[in-house]
Amino acid sequence: MVGAAIISALRRSGYDVLDGAGEVLLDRPGTVAAFFERHRPRHVIVAAGKAAGITGNQRHPADLIHDNLLVATHVIHEAWQSGAQRLMYLASSCSYPRQAPQPMRPESLLTGSLEPTSQSYAIAKLAGMEMCAAYRRQHGVQFFAAIAADAFGPGDDFSPEDSHVVAGLMRRMHHAKKAGASSLEVWGSGRQRREFIYVDDLASACVFAMQRYRGEGPLNLGGGRDTSIAELAEAVKTVVGYEGTLHFDTTRPDGMPLKALDNSELAALGWSPSTPFLDALQLTYRWFLSREATEVVR
């Protein structure tokens, strides 16, 4: 989802874009080296790697850490080997300590325990961030990490196992509406808060950061506003048109109590999101409906 949005944003800005997805197989390092040797890109944005929601993180921690370590190890190194001028590695807000002061700032990284439900994935992302810093120190390259808020939008993963909270709630409420269900269970207390960013806004922030940011990073990329899961669920309910009752299951994990990013550094450079939250949810649902219609036709 994020990679596709970044490619579209770059093309709208007039850049020639190389998409490694068709040529690079991360379990075959030689394909990564061959891609960079063949194309020698000047600028690299690393948006690859498996991701999942709480369920997927709990069931497949080995897959998540292995895949994301492969991305960092091979892509960052080969980008340097091929002479890339700038590289931005996209990390995740779950890399911050569970009890980090809010809103979260890069100085808090590695100062406390991680959220257990996403620890394996987070550690892989921390390794990618440290690789950028290490290559910058040793080789003098402009490699930096950017930490994204929780992204959602067209192209999101709506599967029952790997979806994040926006897509998961949207899919479940849609099917509850179709089934005429009178109630729907939502994981957790609903009090946990998250900062969300629409994927096209995140892509815009990535392009902006590659053009304007000259710091060492990590740089937070967020929408500047956090929302409780209960508030999110009500907003999704409105967009989907589901009329049943929401029940919050407190026996299920909340994850981190609050994940909000300090976006002041990005804002000081002149960037801010442009898509209102409800509009972004509506655009996402519209995409989901079009995808469902396509699947039915097939």
C-alpha cells in the first residue's frame, strides 16, 4: 500500500521511478545486488517488508523479523554499494518503547521495553534504523530513517489475520452490515489511542522529506492528531453505514496505550497532511467496495 502510493506521488512530481518489486526477491540476495548494479538509482525509499496487525504479530513473529531484517540488510547495503546519494528507510511507530513519553520523539528510541505484541517486528525496524545511522557515520552517505504513523487507505490489507485496525474494523463492519448483525465485538477497551495517517498523505510526506530534510533522522512522519479506538470505531461505523451496537472486549489486548508522534520537525519544514480523517475513511471504504465487487465478478 505505502510503496504504491509513494510511486504514484513521485511520478506526479515528475520523477523517473524504478520499482524493485518485480525484480528483487529478498530471499535471494543476488537479485537485490543485480537490481542496484543494473539501475544505480540516485535516491532510494525503502518501503518493503511484511507488516501485520496484533493478530499477525502474535502468530507470525519469526516471519516478520526475518523478512524485515532481509530488507534492511540487503537493500541498505546494496544501495550504498551502488552509489546511492540519499536513502530513506521507513520504520514504524511500534519501534518506540511502550511507555515512551507522548508525543513520541526520536530521543526515546531504545530507552525502554517494547510493546510485547509487536516486539519482533519492532526490533527488525530498529535494526534498519541503526543501519542507516551506521552507514551514515562510516561512509558519509545521506541515509536516514523516517518513522511513520499508522497508515491506512486504498491498497490496504483487509485480510482477517494481517489487517491493521482501520482495515480490520472496516471489513468486519461491512460484513456485519450485510449480515444484518445487531452487534459487533471490537478488540480491547477502546481507550487505547493511535495516530493515523492517510496513505496518500504519508506518500506526500515521504517525497517532501526526500526533497527537503537534511537531518540525521529518524524523522517522524505523522498526521499530528491521535484518535481513540472507540472514536475510530464510531467513525468507521458512520462511513460503512452499520447500525448495530459496538461491544468492546477487554479480554483482548490493547497493545500500546498511546502511540502519537511528535511531528514538529516535519511541520517546521512546511509539511502538513491535506486529507481530512473522515474523507480518508470514505476514500478507503470506496476502494474496499470496488475491490469486493471485483472479487465477486471473478
